[in-house]
Amino acid sequence: MPSTLAVLPCCRAVAICLPLALVACGASPPPPAAASSPAAAVVVADGWRADLAHDSDEGVWYAKVDKVVAAHGANEVVVTDDAGRLTVLTVYSGQWTAHSAVGDGQWLAPTRAADVDPRVPGAELYAAGKGGSLFRVTLRPQPFGKFTVEAREVAHAPGEEFHAVVAGDFAPGGQAELLLFGITGAVYAALPDGESAFALRRVASVNGRVRDVAIAPAAAGEPPVLYGASRSGELLALRHAPDGLAVEVALREDCGLGRVALAPGRGDVVYATRDDGVLVRGERAADGSWRRAAIFAGEQGLRGVAAGRFFADGREAVAVYGYDRTVHLVSRPPGGAFAAEALLRAPQKGHWLAVGELDGRNGTDELVATGFDGEVFVLARAAGYGLPGAALPPR
């Protein structure tokens, strides 16, 4: 995949202590703290560890765990920040390295890798954001498993902000597609046009700003359902239709929704965070109706949400992160009630959570937590957890 930008230096791998400082969206980072200034420790729950994978000089808003670099065995982490940088984080024996491409200097929302553009070999990443521009991000392989990153503007929508961008096969049997959700409520499909550009075609209109989209697994031959969390308080269910996108309101809340996640391997259980600190669980019944429950009530400004395999017994579990600077894990055993535990207390206000496989020393998923100060933490269970029969070194 072609690209031209150089690899950025290696980041710190593990953080025990961080300066207590908050970088607001769009603000300049504070000056370095004096040596005698107090520091706020990153407190992690027993049986978990937190590694600092990246420390940006701007707030980091979005994160994805994905397979991006074919020459690497491990998954990568893709993040975007308030300076308009898309950064691919790679890991080698616990050491994280950041490879960045710069867009237009304003915050961006990224996609997962997908082969959207037939003019470019392999899969691409895409990002769009505050400036209304769409960028195609590609990698150019270099010797010994290295690569460089390039971001190229391929489309622009005057007057729009794009808070969510998704790539995938939304019409069965067709070319992978790219959908952009604008601040005006317009939803655009981006289609390759000419030698290198994309054309934007409006395919739906929704009420309010869609801030996050999750793609449900689809049955063979069926289009997937896209669940969107809207500032209007609506949990939207969208799917491909002959004339664009069909839009259904699955749940209607009396507070804005921030993020959305799906239960692992399921398309009928959806979690959404509300701005007032409530985590909502929606479950679609066989007749198409929805059952709704509030399963967590935290502090105002709840943002990130990610569901995954976090327990060896396979219980239902979903993590949240927000302005209270705490990652909470909300879970219930079969037949039991939901309970919450604090996994991480960090200096920064939380903004995003992503989930994926990043540490094979346990049998569960990892969490990626990002926030206003620019730190990107990877949260993982201790080595040996969920791996029956695995020997551990003596302590």
C-alpha cells in the first residue's frame, strides 16, 4: 500500500506515574511540570495492568484495534487526535512505536482497514473530521517490516463535520463501501471517482449528530445493521436499501448518546453511553421489539464503551470510560445482577475505549483507553489469566 511519511520515534511502553494535567480540546499542551510538582498515580485494579502505549501532545479522541500491517503478527491500534493526526501504533516485545500521518490540523475520526478503493492495492484506512475533509491513509512497506504512512485528501463537504466514518461491505456481494456521518444529520456514501478522488453522495438523513457507529455481524447474503449513537438521544439502526440507507429508531433516550458497542459475536445486544452518565443496554427480541435497561449510572460525561471477553467464565461484560477519569467494568454472571468495578483511575478525562487482542499472555480481550491529555493506555489481565495449564515464572 503506497505512502510517503516517515516513521515517528518510539513511545514509552509502561507508565507508573503521570503528571496531573488536563489538555482541553483544541488547547495547547501545558508546560512541563517542575521536578518537585506532585504527580497522580495511575491506579489499576488487582489482576490488571496498564501500559502507556502512546503519549500525544494533543487529546486523543478515537481508537480502533485492527490488523493494519500485514508483516506483523500482532494487531495494531489506530488513534486520531486533536491535531488531525492519524497514528498507527505497533508493538514489538512490549515496546510501542507511533507512525503518524497529518491531515488538515483538526480532529479526525478513523475507520478500520478495508479495500474500498480498487485503484489502490490492498486495504486502506480512512479518516474524516471537523474540517469536512475525507482522507485516504495508506502504508508503504519498507525493508525489515517497517513502513511509512501517507494521508491524502480525496473529498470535501463544505460546512460539514464528520463525527463517525465507517468502512465495510454494507451491500452484500458488492465492493466495500465508505459511509460518513455529518453534523447536519446527512449521511454520505463516498465512491471512488476519477483517477484519485472520491465523490460524496447523500444516502440518508437522520435526526442529530451521529457520534459513533457499530457494525453488527450479518447472516450470509444479508446486509449488516449499523447502530448509530446520536446526540439527539436516538439509537439508530441503519441498513442498506435500494435507494440508500433505511433508518429505524431502535431506542429513544431523553439524553444525548455518545458511544455505542455490540456484545461480542451478537447483533441483538447493543450498549450505548448517555451524556448524563447512564449506560443503556438494548436487546432486540425475535419479533423486532426492543427491551431497554439502564445497567450503570456513573458521573456526568460518560463517553467510551467497549464490550468484550473480560472474564474466564465468559460472563457478559462491558467497559465504560468518561469525564470521571475512571474505566469501569460492568458485568453480570448468568442469572445474576450487574455490578461495576473500577479498573483504572487516570489523570485524564476519558474519551474513547476500544477492545481487541493485544496481549496473548491471557485468555481475554484487552482495552485501549484514550483521553483529553493524549495518553493511550492498554489495559490487560495478568499473565496466565484464562490460560488453564500455562506455567508462570516464579514470583
